[in-house]
Amino acid sequence: MGKDILVIDKKDGRGRPIFDFTPKILDQIKELASYMCSKQEIGRIIGCSESTIQRNQLAQEAYRDWE
């Protein structure tokens, strides 16, 4: 019994666009974290949700490594 796998193509224009954590955005996260901004506040400033920051490994590292 084979199972069919449905491949979802995100280029079809539907759904929320993927947020791209560029080096500039990561630097901004570090800077805002150094001012003791919460992830929720940072998300509002850079244009994504707190959960997007929490799910992204690079964003998490930028948030923790501001020191």
C-alpha cells in the first residue's frame, strides 16, 4: 500500500509570505535585544510575530547573543 505525498508549492501566491531573516534583520534583533526589548516588541518592529522569532534558529541566536 503506497501512500501519496502531497507537495505544497509556496510559490502559488496563497498564504502568508515567508519571513526572511536577512543579516540586516538579525543585526537589528541583536541591537533591540541589547535595549531589553521583548521578542514581542522586536517582532512588531521588524514585521513578524513573536512565534516566528521563536521558531527561527538564527533569530533565537541573535536574540541571545547580543551581549
